[in-house]
Amino acid sequence: MATTINLPKLGQTMEEGTVVSCKVKVGDKVNKGDVLFEIETDKATLEMESTAEGTVQEIVVAEGQTLNVGDKMMVIG
């Protein structure tokens, strides 16, 4: 079963974030807690951890892209 990973709200006032870097690639195996992305908010650069286990099937964002909270980032299957 595939799990969609969306941009979480990483701070109380966070409404959007910019992808600084992606730490995985399609085909990589990930576990819960593994760092997937570095996200820059208006206040800090934070690590975004996986909430699912499996293999990265699709990455739909690019470095430098700004997203709203809840936007789709990747699929883990």
C-alpha cells in the first residue's frame, strides 16, 4: 500500500516551506524517523522525517520549490 507524504506543519505559525534539499532518491528504502527533506520556513531550516516505512516510489517536489502545508511531496510504497 502506498503512503503519500505531505508537507507537515513544522511550527505553530508555519503556512509554507521551501525544499532546501532532498535526502533520498527513488528506489531508496526508508524507515519511520529517517530524514527525507530539509525544509526552510520563515523562522528556521528543519529536518522533515518520514512517517512511513517502505521504498520511495515517487518524488514530486524539487529543491528550491515552495510548498503550502499539506502539499504532496512524495510517495512511499
